[in-house]
Amino acid sequence: MSNNNELEEIIKKQIRLEGPLSVASYMGLCLTHSKFGYYKNCDVLGSSGDFITAPEISQMFGEFIGLFIAQSWLDLGSPKAFDLVELGPGRGTLLSDAFRVLEKVDGLINAMSLNLLETGSEFKELQKEKLGKYNPIWVNDIEEISENNRPLIIIANEFFDALPIKQFQKQNGNWYERAIGLTSDKLSFGLAPNIIPKDALPQNIVNAPDNSVWEVSFASLILMEKIASLVAARRGTFLAIDYGYNKTQTGETFQAIKNHEYADPLNNPGKADLTAHVDFEALQKSALKAGANVFKLKTQGEFLSLLGMKERSEQLASANPKQADEIKAATNRLISKEEMGELFKVLCVSSKDFTPFPFGNT
């Protein structure tokens, strides 16, 4: 471990004073600490950073999100005033690409109020550069946009995977919360002493074999319920794209990414991206609980193909023969089962009166 990591020393001091941290608390400190958190550095995205998201792979990704937004607005009856919200906009790349489509739809821009849920001041400056002409409003919590009854369209790309998770592990027939403490002054995993009641666990998890790990993001479930409640009450839709699994299951997915490679999540806190796979079934249950329509999950490949990415890619390659190979490679990376197309899922919820395209079956 680095001997010059100030956040590491803060975490160790907290453990010495208060005892082991939950994985969720550790994740929160590493990613969002006010001074040393990972997201204080806005250079983490892109080929020169630690990871690349879909908008950085191809401008087509953002353009097809723009198509989804435009069609949703039209299908909602082209309301004269509505809220467009993005959760965690990063550099603003996705929306800046989406607006190339949205600006072609008569009346949409004038009807829109743009809201960006962003807590990092450095990212806000980048977003201001790309999206400033649309007069964005920055919010720290989804509830800050709940003061009106305008319809709303909310999008989130690779947002839920970075929300803190708790981990639970089965040992000798019982479940315990996994915690992070100190062994010889080094951060290490261990188990909290209290047995977790079996009725607190999902039914299909309880009887998993010893050493199984179950992850749950209570922050994600709470946020999903808030969003779904807003959507159900005000009319509109929420689209979330992230990597994860269809059904609640065991499996350790807590990971660190540094320089496009996997790293030890306990090494050099605040210097690597920490994420976990999203439990989409749990999110869907939260949305249903809030009274929203929940549609059948699609893979990213299915979603983008239904919107016409393959055809658009062929058109672009034909019109730009010098970039044809690059365009085809980017398309393949976004929709191929072997790349992002299968691992990444697309969750859509809506108000009861509205079925966004291309989601047809609840």
C-alpha cells in the first residue's frame, strides 16, 4: 500500500476509533470523500483515465439516447413543459451527443428544463462547458426536482454500479455482514459478529452454500423507489443502463478499476474506481413497490439494435469510408454479446399510462 495516501490514514484512524467499516461506508469514503474521494478527480473517464463509458466509445450511443428521449416526449403528448434529468452526467458527453437529435424536434428544447444530479464541483465545470447553453440546474438529490408536477424523463448511464453496497457472507450455516478492518495495520476483510436473521435475506439466497457472498445496495433501492414514485405521479419515464445481473443472486462483484485494469479494492483508497454489479431484479421490485410500470429488462445490445444502431452504423461507415473500421469496431463494442451488449442491461420504468419505445411488454 501507498505510504502517502491521506485517505488511507483517515480510514485507518476511523477503524481504530470506531471499529471495522461496512463495505458501503468504505466505498462511500473512497468515492466521495470531500477532499480525497475518487470522484474529486474529473480525469478518471476516457482512454487516458481509468475506464471508458459508452458515450466515450461512440457518439452514436448518446444520439440513440437522444432518440429515446425525443420519442418519449412525443409519446407523452409533447408537453409544453417537462423536466429532463440525468443522474451522474460525468463530462456531459452523453447529453451533448443526445442534443444533436433533440434540437431537431420542434418545440422540445423550449419545453425542457434540464436538471443534472451531480455532486462533484470539477465535473460541474465540464458540464457547464458542454451543456451551459441549455441552462442546466444542478441538484444534489432527486427530491430537489419534486416541487412541480411537470412530466419528467430521467436517464442514468453507469450510475447505479457506483452506489455503495453492503456485503454478507455465509459461514457455518449462518450469514454475517462482511466488514473492513485492520490486520497488522493493513486494511483487510472480515466478518461482523452478529448473525443476520434469515428472514432479512431474499428467499433464494438463504440456503446458498457456505462462503457464498450476497451484495445489496440499499442506497440504490431507496433512490429507485424515489424516482419511480416521481415518475408514477407526474407521468414520464426513467431509463437506466448499467452492468449487472437479471436476478438476485450470490456472487462477489465488488471491484476496483485503475488504468483500465482490475486492482485490489483495499489498496490505495480513493485512487481507483470502486463498483459492483447491479441487481436489476431488486431495482425492479423497488419500482413496482412505488407504483410505476416496470418493463421487461433488455440487454444493451437489444435496446440499441431496436433503436436502429446497426443501420445507422452502416450509413455512417458508407458515408465515411476512412473511418469505416473505427465505426464498425465501436458499434461492435456497444452491441456485441462478447463485448458490452450482453453484460450491460437496460431498465425502463414509466407511469401507468405510458409505454416508452422500444419497451412493449411489462
